[in-house]
Amino acid sequence: MDKHKINQRLYKARYILLLIVVAIIVGVVAINVATSRTKFEIVDELGGNIFPSAVLSVATTDTLVIVPVDSNYLGNPKSLIGVKLSSPKALSKVRIEVDATPFYRKSVSEFILNKSNKEYTIYPDIIWNYEALRNNNQPEPINVVVHVTLNGKDLGQKVRTFSVRSVNECLLGYMTHGNKFHDTGIFFAAYVNEDNPMIDKLLREALNTRIVSRFLGYQSRRPNMVDRQVYALWNALQKRNFKYSSVSNTSLSSNVVYAQRVRTFDDALESSQINCVDGSVLMASLLKAINIEPILVRIPGHMFVGYYTDRNHTKANFLEITMIGDVDMNDYFPDEDLDSTMIGKSQNQMSRITFDKSLEYANKKYDENKELIHSGKLNYMYIELSRAVRSKIQPIGK
């Protein structure tokens, strides 16, 4: 081979090598430019609201009640706070730092974005202060501050103000895409607290009525023994002179999320006030504690509580819990003039009458709405406080 041909080949090799180097440099520069131009935003599903009851009730379970709008997400969506950004190249590395607030500690999370030119929603770890959430009795604004690093480049920080709602606000549902409603009524189960320390005191008060000598749940073979145990609880609660209070509204103003105020077990006992929801979760807590499986039933504008009368769950009874307070019985049975028939009755006689009438009223309501209650339609709900539900939603613990 002559010298001229050798020089030509060397020249071509050097030219190809130069093109490869230039391509690499251009690629690196392009990636760096793309990275430098990448922006991120702080996102969430609940319109900038954080519900302590929604965080606390699923903290120890694998349940995902609030589902991310974007199916292409990374991290733990139970964190409720997300970061949206695009990946400039495959296998991009993201570092997300979330500054501390009174409701969670500072955290750092790292992720790999597998695909290039793809938008991701990333949920970094949020290290919640559960005690602060549990004790938050009114809405509190917080500044969520997020720092992001992408492929070693600092993208700066973003700040967004969120509202941490009261622990007494139960998330009923939320909207996505402006028209799709997601029902989260299962969060009512978070307010049923069969582990509350006050349970034993209330059970002692119920035993002191001598209606039953002990609580056996479904173990007794005596007829109507389950109903007798429930009546003992009813009688004990009536002796605490609960007053009906219709307070259920919250200060929340949103077209994204919908919530209802619910008194916790402690709140109801301390204030001696209940509405249909407060009373239902209070009674359900007591029933659950004595191993009688309760049911929360919701119809538009109202809730009542039920319970299975046998271990095989073949039959259920329902209670209109608002009748446990000082109410006008004629409001429930306008054709019977019940209040006049109670003149001269003892407290225990009146208690038994209201219990029986509560069963009659609630069972009628259930029968009238049975098909819709089990239909899954909006504002209708039937939640059995079973092991399956408890595996998803835990008591919020207050």
C-alpha cells in the first residue's frame, strides 16, 4: 500500500473521530441546556389542602384512597405533595429536598427517570409529624418549600401555600379534570375508634345499668342478646345527656374537595353534643369494642348506624342515633303523639321506648333506600367496619 492511500485513511479516521467528538459535545451541551431550562412545579390532587384524617388513617396501611391524576408517577402518592417535571434524557437523576414545617420534618428523596422527554409526577417522602396532625383543631396555612436537582444541576426552589385542615374534617370526595368525582366516604371509618381509652369507662357505665351482666358480642346463644347489649350502650349514653347539634359545616371553600366536620370520640364525650355522623361513629366505636360488627349507612344529608345481630351477618338492625339526645319524638313520628305518652314514665322506660323507636325509624329508612344504599351512587354509602375495612383505614387515634 502506497503512502498516499495510508494518509487518506488516516485523514478519514481522524475526520470520523472528530465528528464523534463533536456529536458527543453537542449532545452534552444539549442535555445541559435542556436541564438548565427544565422547570418544575408543586402539584397535588386536593387543591392545596392536606387532611390530617386522610394522612393518619392510611399511615400504617397499603391503601391508596386518593389516587394520582397522572398514572406516570413515582414515589409514594400517600405523601399527597408531588413535583411535576420532564426528563431531558433517559435515566435522569432527580434529587428532591422538602423543607420542614410544623407538620413534617425535612426530607430528601432521590429518583431515576427512566425515559427521556417524558413528564413525570414524583411524590417525595414526607416525614409527617403525626402528633401535630392529630392535634390540629383548625385550618392552618403552611408554606411548602421544595428544592430540586436534576442530573447534578440545581433547578432552584419553589414555594406553594397549602392549607392543613382540621383533624375533624372528613374528606368526602374530590374532583379531577373538573368533572370526575372520586368518593372517599370510606374515611368516615377513621373516626370509629374502638381503641379509645375512654371505652372501658363507658362499658363500665353500661354494665352498671344491669341490662346485661357482661358483653359477649356474638358468643351468647340467648335470643336477642345482641340487641340487649346494644341497648345497654344506648342507655348508658343517654344517661350522659347528649344534646343534638347539627354542626357539620367547615370553613373549606373549594370546587375540588368536599368535606364534613366530624367530632372525634373524645370531642363528642367532652362536649356532650352529637349530630347524625358524630353519634353514628361514637356508637360504632362502642359496638366494635364489644365485637359486634357495626355498619355506617349514609343517605343524602343523613347518616345512621347499623349492626349485625348474628355472627354470620344474615340480619342487621339499624339505629337512628340522633334520638339518643333530648329530641322531640313527634319530629320522627308525627302521627303517634309520642311525647304525650311519655308523661309519667321513668328514665329507663323512656330510654327503652326511644331505643325501640330508633330501631323502627332507622330500619324503615334503610328499607326505603336499600337499593340506592348498595348502588355506590353519590351520597349513598354502606360501610361494614370489618377486618377488611380496618386493613385499609385505621382509627385516627383521638
